[in-house]
Amino acid sequence: MSKKPSILLPTILAAVLLPLTACAGGEVSGDTSAGAKAGSGSGSGSGTDAGGGTADEKTQQRVKDNDAYEKLLAACMKKAGFEHTPNLGDIYAVSTAMAAISGADYELAKKYREKYGFGGSNATTVYPNDGELKSAGQKQTPNQAYHESLTESQQDAYMIARAGKDYATNNGRPKGCEGSARTEVYGSDADIDAKDKAGAEADKANALKLNGDAELVKLAQSYASCLTAAGLEPANTQPTEIGEEIRLTGGAAGAGASGGAAGAVVPVGEEKSVDEAKVLLTKEIEIALKDLECGKEFRAAYFPKFQQNPTYRGNGAG
């Protein structure tokens, strides 16, 4: 019997790897409901980042809330006759690979980039089973495999129990077990909206503070000048943005229109052979190391200040 394709939480590794986020990212627990896709099971969009606080404090609150949510979800699904393995602990934890890619730890980053570049598709093609690359991915749980083991009718029943009859169109407002757990931990939809609004305002304020910091602005300009001299033209030189410019865009002379240095010169949508990936990875490594050296002083100053003023890309601060 055929089975319906699983509704997976989107892969958001790029967000996780943004070096200017302390614990950014999202849970990939293998959960398949629309509610999980919308992030309601991981604290995303659930008001867990409302207001101020350091990056570490926000992480601690996320972990506490997510653990409570996951346990409630598991208990509810058990009552409904289904399994759910709670995804506990710091599901946003920045692995060694993530810290290396970000450049937050210079020595780790140098060692990592010398072999993997930015750790993108070129590296994963050349080293498909490399544990270091896999550690940069999101945390997995058995829930995906469990869901796929069910028959089509069981999958339907599972999804309805988990997120309600409108699980495919609930726009992040799940019912069912997700809805009850979400409400108990994070509050009503109105509460969550208010917390999300407060969090967005704090995020924007922190970004403005970092982008207005005289020391960081000066160091970011030096960083940009170094990149330009190396043939890599950053489009955005703001402190909250420049650290990711080359990895994501490749620079004006870096990787062409291929989706950043990690994509190198293969057009989007085309598959790379291992031999092609090796050639592209060599160039990517060169670019990644140039970026690391140019940004060394900037990152040393940026991350301590970011820890006190955490913010995330796409905040509209600049």
C-alpha cells in the first residue's frame, strides 16, 4: 500500500549556521505534522524569545519550555494510541562544526574550513559519510521512522491526533495534542503573538545596537576592505550581516550566481559529480579561509557583544 509523503520540518541548516546567532535554528525531530513544520513544537513562533536577555538565558528558557512541551506531547499521543519520542535538551545546541563554520572559534574554524570549506554541498558530496559534517545538521529523533512505518490510514489518524483535522492548513495554529501542549506551555494564540512581537522588537533593538557600535562598525569596514582586496565583494557590511556574506553569496567575484561560496559555480538545481565537487570544494576552501582571516579581528570583538545583545538575521534592523 502506498503511503503519503511525510510532512517534514524544513531543513534550516543555513539559519542554524548563521554565525551571528548564538543558538539560532530549529528542531528537526523527524516530526511530520504541519504543526511541527510551523515550529510550534520547538519554541519557534511560540514566544520563547520574548523580551531581553542574553543569548545563554534565551537558550535556557527555550530548553525548559521545549522539554515541557515535548513531554506533554508524548503523553497525549500515547493516550491517542501513538508513539512520540520527546526531543529533549538543547535542540538548538551549536555543535563544534557549527562553531567552526561560523568562525566564532578561530582555531576550530581554521581546521574545519581547511578540509570542508563552509561545509556545504561540495563537502557533503566529497565526504558523504563524514561524521563531522553530519554533526552540523539538526538533531534527529525516531519519530520520522515511526511515522513512515504506519499504514496510510494510520498516518492520517496519527496526524489528526497530533495536530487536528486541519493539520495541513493550520498555519502554525495546531489543534490536537500539539495544540493542547502548545497552549499549556506557551499560552494562548494571543499570548504567543504578544510574546513574538516583544521578541521581534527586542531583536531589532539589539541589531540596531550592534550595527551602531563604533568599534564593530570600524572592524566590519576593515573586514570588508580585506575581502575586497582578496576579490570577494561583500554586499552588506553591517556588523550583523558581514560574517555570513561570503558563505551565502560568494562575493561579487567569489562564486558567481550559484547561491554562495558553498554552491561554487554549479547552477542551482544541477547535480554535481564527486569529481566536480572536489574541484569546487578546492575553490570553496580558498574562499572560506580568506573570509576567516579577513574577519578574525571582527569576530573576536563581535561575538562577546552579540552574547549580550542576541539578534537574528532578517530582523529589519538595517
